[in-house]
Amino acid sequence: RFPAATYVMVDLPRSLLFSGCYLAAALPDVQVEVFSPGKTIPKGSVNLVSSADFEKLPALAIDAAINTLSFAEMPEETVLDYCGWLERNLAPDGMLFEQNFDNRNLGYAHFSCPEEVIGRLFARRESRSRGVHWGKANLWARKTGVRRLIDRLIA
């Protein structure tokens, strides 16, 4: 949809294997790269980054970061690591879209409430929960002008 965009996908290595195969088949004209520390991120490419290496990525100016459902399966400290890195690497008008839910009630020690954790690092959010079954859709940014940015995005 956005051929000039550069995509960086961070996931568990096993999941990246499937993502890489799918993306290479679905987008044969797009460069799909496996990131390794010290490597640059080619513009206009899709970059697969192991969760063990995401903090070794070169400095980026991320316009949009997306997380759906996986933050809720992580310990609080891991969510803080990911979100701290994102907060440092978001472009000035960059945003984090996430849709997770609080599943601590399931009794697993490693589950967290992403909304509480992300709220420590990001000053503002817009939420939508109408008709959502897998948690509220939240838009987070460091800037206080979130409403203006949202209006610009949906106009």
C-alpha cells in the first residue's frame, strides 16, 4: 500500500520465519531483509528483527508502531523495555497503536496490563472500544497534540 515505506517487524524468531515466508511470497517485488546487529535498514524494505535484537537496531524515526495482543502476554518489565525503546525512537509526530487487554485475571505471573505500563511512558492516548472483543484500540503519542494528529490521519 505504501511502497516507499520502510517496515520493521519485531517478533519471536519462530514467528518471523512464517512472516518472512508469507511476505516474500505475497510481496515478490519488496525487499525482505533479516536484520542482524550492525546492519543498516534499507529504505523501502521490510525488515525482520528478532525480539532478542530489537534494542540493537540503529536509531530510527518511527512514524507508526503497532502492537496487537502480544503486550498482554508479556511481563511488565518486557513491555517497559519495548515501549521505552519505542518512545525513544518515535518521530516527533510518531504514534503507537496498540490493542491489548488486561488478562492478569488468568493467573499467569508473566501477564501484564499493557495500558497501565504504556501510560507510564506516553503522555496521551485516544481510545476506541466500540464493538471490540480483544481489548480497546489505543493510540499513544508523546506530544500533547494527539487530537490534531488523529484528525489529520482520518481526514
